[in-house]
Amino acid sequence: MSRLFTPPAASQITPEAIYLNRRQLILGASGLAAAAVWPGAIAAPALSGKASRYSTTETRNSYEQITSYNNYYEFGTDKDEPAKNAHTLKPRPWTVGVEGECESPKTFDIEKLLKLAPLEERVYRLRCVEGWSMVIPWVGFELGALLRQVKPTSKAKFVEFTTLADAEQMPGISSRVLDWPYTEGLRIDEAMHPLTLLALGLYGKLLPNQNGAPIRLVVPWKYGFKSAKSIVRIRLVEKQPATAWNKAAPQEYGFYSNVNPAVDHPRWSQANERRIGEFLRRKTLPYNGYGELVASLYRGMDLKRFY
Ligand SMILES: Nc1nc2c(c(=O)[nH]1)N[C@H]1C(S)=C(S)[C@@H](COP(=O)(O)O)O[C@H]1N2
Ligand SMILES: [Mo]
């Protein structure tokens, strides 16, 4: 079998690294839905495994909460609309182009990624800039593992993510809340950070459409909008890329968007948050609680200016 991912050196293999076991199939709720839309589509693979050392031990939000309270404006701006409308998204066939400032640009087929990428479960906090948060058990692989496959050049200083924008599949595209397609960006060191994940599933099942099927970014120390859903292109670039939210309201949404209780959004205090399912608000932590792992990336930067 050809390999998309160079096997890690023996010393790098962690006990928590888990691989897709294709003989062990379960038909979860999302698997049944997928099979109904695409006859012959693969069932949701079982992706359980030991928790990663990057996982939080906080109580997870339920599958029901994670899949029914969403932001995915391509399917409507109300929290319940993506779950109602996203059945029209077709996550197969699907490819992700990885290109730009690199030696060997490649187009990755989603089925091959599912079979060959070193999948791991990562339980992360997700903090939306609107002031709510959830704890979500993602299944995915490190973005850095994919980027290394295309050999970034020294000019690759930033990464731009472009997501699907298809009016036929996405009813929300007809309203101009954002300049579609939804694009996002990271600095290259943020993109290569081991916390930065490309998720293909959650709760051991393939991603439901409303959560960004078939592949979405997860950057847990940044506000949720950085975690772009249904990605079709990843481009290594020299200059800081424009992002959809920054274009829409530059004074509200900066490029960095690190979770920061000390810097308020013009419309929402960022000092505290409501965990979905809880009543009392809790304090928001700098970098969403991941400061020990990521604060060094921003040493010497004025976080009020680079919000
Ligand atoms: N393409 C796309 N990606 C997106 C969004 C969107 O509207 N479109 N919303 C973002 C926002 S604001 C948040 S908080 C998270 C929500 O992810 P979830 O619904 O899986 O919790 O997705 C982000 N990714
Ligand atoms: Mo968000």
C-alpha cells in the first residue's frame, strides 16, 4: 500500500497514536445517514483509542449537543440551522489540494486520508467568540503531518485555508453575510504546532455535515471561527492571507484571534463563557487553557494589537 504519511521514527510512536481499524465497523447515526445519501459509501469507522496526552479530562459535551448547536453560516446563521440544512452537503467524492510555496504540491483524496493518516482522538475545548464553549472528542491527525508531505519551502510563512462554497449544496451562500468562500489563515508555526488538528470525525464516527464534513480544522487555543469547516484547499503562502471574518469586520476579528479574556470583542466581553449544558458561566482562560503549550509562539507580541 502506498503511504501518504512517512512512518514516524520508532522513538516518536506514542502509545496513544491510534490507527483506523477497517475490520471494526460500526454504523452510528452519522454512518446510517451517510449510507442513505451515498449508496455504497463507507460506514463510520470505529475510531476509539487511548486518550492523547493533549486531551482534556473535562466532561465532554454530548453527541447531541455537539451536533445540534453549530455555527456553519453556509447553512444558515441560527445555531439549529446547520443540523437541519446540512444534509444537502455531499462530502464524497472530496479532495483537498495542498499547494503554494512547497516542493511537491499534492491533491489528497479523502478516502485515502481516512485509511492512511495516523488518526488520534483529541478531546479539546472549543471557545466561540460569542461566549459559549464545548468539549469535543475529535478524531483526526496533526495538520503538520500533512504539510510535511508537500515539503514547504522557506517562503512558506503562512497557511491559507479555503472551504467549499457551492450554492447548490449550501443554502446560506445566497445571503452575503460573508464574502464566500469562507477562508481562514494561520502563521506557519501555528499550523505546524502539534495541537493543530485536521479532524475527520468526532465521538469515534465520521464528522456529521454540520460539524464540517468531511474534513475541518481545529485550533483549540483560538476562537472557534478559525476552525474552518469542509476544507477544499490548503495553500502555503509568503504573505499573511486575508480571512473571511477579518474582511467582514476588521475591528472585531483579527488575524490571530487567540482566546484572550483580557481583550474584549467590541460586542462581547471575553472574560467568561457559558459551557453548553451548564447554567453558571465560567472564567475564560488565556489561550483557552492551552497557554503552557502555545504562549511561547507569541512571546514579545502586543496581544492587544495583534488580536
Ligand atoms: N466554513 C465554515 N467554517 C466555520 C464556520 C462557518 O460558518 N463556516 N463557523 C466557525 C465558528 S464561528 C465556530 S464557533 C466553529 C463551530 O464548530 P462546531 O459547529 O463544530 O462546534 O466552526 C467555525 N468554522
Ligand atoms: Mo464561533
